[in-house]
Amino acid sequence: MSAALAVLKAYLTAELLRNRGIVYGLLSLALWLALFLAPLTLFRTPSVSPGEVSAHALVTIAIFLAYSTATWDWAWQLRWLLFQGILEHVIASGRSVFVLYAGIVPISLMWYAAAMAVGYATLALLVAPPTFSYVDPALLALGAAMLMAVLFAYSMLLGGVTISTGTSGPIMEFVGWILPIATGGLVPLRALPRPVQVVALATPFSYPAEVLRYSLGLSLPVMEPGTTVLVGLLYSAAFLGLSILYFKAQLRKLLREGVKTAWMY
């Protein structure tokens, strides 16, 4: 607990307060969202209300920021530890690497909440306040839990690759950016071509987004809702378990073969 609190304090003072990272980050996010979201109404059909357009955009922002958090805050944290030579000290101390995440995750959630508030405000000013039709609040919470499980599993997968090879560039580009787009992360899966739907449903990434959009009344999943929830739960749990096992295996490999030189690509 003391190690986790020390990590939390270090990130809170250094990254958010002392360097004003949260201020500059949120200002750049607001500018980026304004550039991309302002033209949304130009492509809106008369049958779709501005509030519905904003709702779809806000869910897209939520999923995109979630994958960004898992990529840059969680997965690349291990790369930074390798680059700074800290990971060896953590292992030598006898503490689990997961202790670091106990201090990082609260900072990530704070940043995520602030970024979502900026996204909501930007949409409300430029388009319209997002309007949702909540189908099932419990299903919304379940979809959010599934997304968290998939994101942490994904970060462990990238972290394991980084520890094993010293880099995760091509894999990170594919898993971190192409897969979320191709599996319904940015648009409803029902709006994508049938071959893409088949590939998307073969991955664990599509199910949380499907459940979240359905619970908010934005779109129907490709499969029957109950089946989507059941398969999504099983898939996310299996993905999380296998990713943690893979990550621990790479840690054992590191102890046998030594630390790889960390680089970007």
C-alpha cells in the first residue's frame, strides 16, 4: 500500500500539478475536438436530431480515450520503466509490478473524467447536448466493466511484448488504433460491412462497445443482446486471464534472459 501511495503522489504532483500537464492536455483536447466535431452537423440527415449526433460522438470519444489511456498510461508505463532502469529495481525489491498500477489507475481515471467533461462541453457548445435513452443502467455498468477488463488485458498484452522484445511499435499501432476502429469502437458495428463484422466479433474488442451503445439506446448489436452480453463477458474474462498469464511469463523470461533495450519502433 505504501508503494502504491508513493506512485500516486509522484504522478499527482509531477504530471498533473507541477508541470500543468492536465491544463495543457485538456486545452489541446478541446481544440482537437472542436476541429473534428464542429463539422458534424453538416453531415446530419434531417431524421437524426443534433442531440443524437452528439450522443454517438460522445460514446466515440469515450471509447477512443479509453484505448488511449490503456495504451499510453498503462502499456507504455512498462516501456518507460525499462527505459529508465526502474523495472529492475521494482523486481529486485520483491514487489509486484501491479503495485505501480494501483497508483497509476486513479490518476488515469481522474484524467479520463476531466477529458470526458471537456468532450461533453465541446459537443454541447458546438452541436447540441447529447441525448440518451437509457435502456438498462445495469447493462451500462456491465458494459463499462467489460471495457475495463478488455483494456487492462490489452495493456498487459502490449506490456508483455515490450518486456519480451524491447519494443511494441507495430503491434501497438495495429491493436491500439486499427482494431478499435475496425471492431466498432468509433462507429456502431451494425454500420460496418458484413466481412468487417465477422472479423470484429472474433475479437474481444467489439462486445463492450456493442453493449454500451445498446444500453444507451443508440444502436442495436449485430447479435441478439443477451448473446452479445454473454459472449462479451466470457471473452473479456478469458482475454484478461490469458493476458495476465502472458505478462507474468514474460516477466519470468526477463529474469532468465535479462532486460531488453527499450526503444520505440
